[in-house]
Amino acid sequence: MIFPADAVNAGAFGRSLADVLLGADIVDVAGETAAVDAGYFAFSYRSSRFKFGSETLLALRLKCSPDDEAAIAKKTRENLDYRRERHPSYRQASAGCFFKNPLLGGVKAS
């Protein structure tokens, strides 16, 4: 199964899946498995080759940036606070964000 985040190159806070993906293991409709690198995804803004494809992701290999526990906790708090202040509660029904931000003068706009 391809998860929406994988198929559409989901992103937040200035980064997307394409920024941290090293590679993946996939299976095609014939049952053939393969290990592919990040370039295989052909990522673009909110898209990848998996968006309308027939392959299934089995595993992802992601880059991680080590940091100390306090710095990670601080960044996590900042991101959660930002979302709490600007987005509806997760307790409310929502379709989420499914629009692409248009480019205006070469800059993405909400």
C-alpha cells in the first residue's frame, strides 16, 4: 500500500519527504520486489511516480539528523504550538489540506 505522504511528497515546515528519503523496497503487480533509490520516486511538488502507479511500498529508508534530546524536544514543542495556534483541533472533522499552493511570481503562496 502506498501511503498518501509517500505518493504526494508530503511536506511541512519547509521540508518534504523527498528531503529525507534515501530509498525504498517496492513490489510490483507481478510480485517482483526491488530496492530503489530516492531518484526512482521522481518527486515533484506534491507528487511522485507512486501517485497513480501500481507499485506498493514495502519499506522506506530515511535520513536522520542526530541532535541532543533537549533540542529535539524543543523543536517538537515549537512545531506543535505552531499547529495548535493555526489549525483546527484534531478532534474536529476535517478533510485536511489537499490543495497545492499556487506559484505567484515564483513563490509558493497559501
